[in-house]
Amino acid sequence: FQQFSDPGSSRKEHVKVTSEPKPGFLERLSETSGGMLIGLVTFLLAFYVLFTNEGRALRTAKSLDEGLSLVVPLDSIHSISQQNEGRLVHLAGALSTSKPLFDPSYGLSIQAVKLKRNVEMYQWVEYEDSKEYEEDGEIKKETKYSYNTEWKSEVVNSRNFDREIGHKNPSAMAVESFTAVSPNVQVGSFVLSKGLVDKIDDFKQLSLSHLEDPHADVTRREDYFYHSDNPRRPEVGDLRVSFFYAGLSGDDPHLGSADRVTVIARQRGDQLVPYHTKSGDILEILYPGDLSVEEVFQKEQESNTMKTWALRAAGWLSMFVGISLMTRIFYTLVDWFPVVRDLVNVGLKVFAVCVASSLSLLTISVGWLFYRPLWALLLMLLSAVPILVARSRVLPKKQQ
């Protein structure tokens, strides 16, 4: 290889050029064969994703309909009624916790459900920008490596850099990140399950303006504690620490009143736990703010719809990629002839789009067969349209 660098900026950027002989026909054919195997796995995975997604979506929709018909709004969150034991209940109120969360290392405490300490280190980061070109019968790859110093919450391993000299990072952080979670979270007299507490994840950065520097070697600047001699001009290895909280659970003079949440779950004594529906799903719902029963279930239905379409798109894309990889061998067989190669490439992509669309619709229709048979039959008929469109375009070309 060859290296080119500017002496005045050798610590920040350099270029490496590598070259290798242009692969022969048999070598390209071998690579294509390996790609066909990957394509087959991706193709089969698409069927699994599409089929199971439809069952999951329909099961979730039925569970939400069941929950909406059974849910009981509570008259009071401060008294526990035995009549609602085991039932699906709806309540809204302010969060409360028994004790504040502490970080004694920085003299910080807050009445909240979660407290996150986020530690970042000033480190070298390597960036690559590559381009390939053909020259003198060889494939050459030109890679430009550039280096920049940035705050990162994970240790960047400089041993993997193309040029570690002048860009070396420490191997570990002297201070670690962590998240503290309150062991007992309540809304009124009801204790939230772990699953409900996990849903309280709307983290906000904590202002440190009212705090003093905790140690002589730590400096507070804006909303960060710096382990640095000069926070304005940090050096590699310096640390900065910030804090985030979720679920304010008490009135705070700087942050305001406790956060309110809406919960739908099963009442078990004084606890709110998962509710198992007849459809085999679990209802354990929490949203910030005061929401009615109808608003909560509408949000859940919208979330289910978005997830369903996202997985449908992922399944179709997986099928398209799988078919493209499996048919790549036809492109390899004619890649010596530029005009033919380009025509075959376009044809293969059109083929992959049509087949992926037809098979995706057919798989979705099979998933609906036991739940919505009429819609399933309609989708089965619709799945033939992409193939018929492709055939209608191919036949006139053959006649010409």
C-alpha cells in the first residue's frame, strides 16, 4: 500500500491506497454462490416475519378490544376496593416514591422514579471515507482516515485505529455511568409493577445550577461536572458528568410538581400487575399525563398499527434483498458485456420487486385466513397483480 499525508496535519488526517488484482470469473462466481446462501436465509426469514407479524397484530387488536370492554375506571386512587380484585382497572394520578434517589459522589439527590448518571470521556474518534476505482487491471481502494476529538459515553478503542500513534485513548473511564431506580413506586395507594416502572423512561436533563462543586478536582460548568484542569479546553481522557431523571415523584422547588401518569393494569391487592387477556396477550399500560380510557386504547391501537406496518415493510425488504441475492448469479454470468449487464440488472430488480410484493401479500393473506377469511381471499387475488403486470410488460417486448 501507499500512504500520503500532510506533515502539518498528520495527527488529523491521512490517506491509504490499497490495490488487489481484479477478481476473475470463477472468483466472482464463488462470491455470488455465497451470496445466494445468505439470500436464501434472508428470503425464508421474510416469510417468518410477515406471517408471525399478522398473528401478533390481530391478537393485540383483539386483546385491546377485550380490555376496552372490561376496564373499570377507579373512583379513587387513595382507597382500595375489594370489588375490583383481579379486574382490569384504569386510574390516573401523581407518582410518589418512599425515598429520594442519591448520588453521594456528587452531592446530588432527587425525588424521582429514576436517576441516571451519564459519564462521557473526551476521546479521539476515527472516521473513514473510502472509494474504489479500477486502474491498470487492478481494483484500488482509496481510504481517507480523519481524526477528531469528541465527548463519547462509551470507550473508543484506539487500538483499532489505522494510526494509533498520536490518537491514543485511555482504556477505561475512572467514573462509571449508572441508573438508579426507586424500589417502590406508587400512584395513590397502588404500587406499580416492574413492567409499569420500566415504561417511565421520559428522561430529562437535570439542571446543576443550584449545586456546588463536590470536590476540589471537579468543576461545575453549566449542567456538567468536569474532571478536567480546564473545562473550556479539555484534553483526551478528561471526563464530564451529567444527570437525567424520569418520573418526578415529589414537589421540587426547582423542577415543579410531581409527574402525573395514567395506568391500565390488573388490581391485585394494593398492586397493579399485568392483565392476561383471553387472546393470550398482556395488558400493562402506562402513559404520562391524565388520559381517559378511550384515549389510552386509541393510542395503543395506533401503536399496534405502526408496529404492524413497520414489520410488514421490514418483511418485504428482507424478501426483496433475498431474491436479489439469489438471482445475482445471472448478473455475474453476463457482467463482461456492459449493455447486456445493465439490461439484466434492471430486469432482475423489477423481477425482485414484483415477486417480493406478490409473495408478501400472499403470506399476509395466509396469516389472516383464520381471522378475516374474506380479506384474506381478497389479498390472495391482489397478490397476483404484480406478477401479471410484469408478464404484461414482458410479452410485448417478446413480440417486438
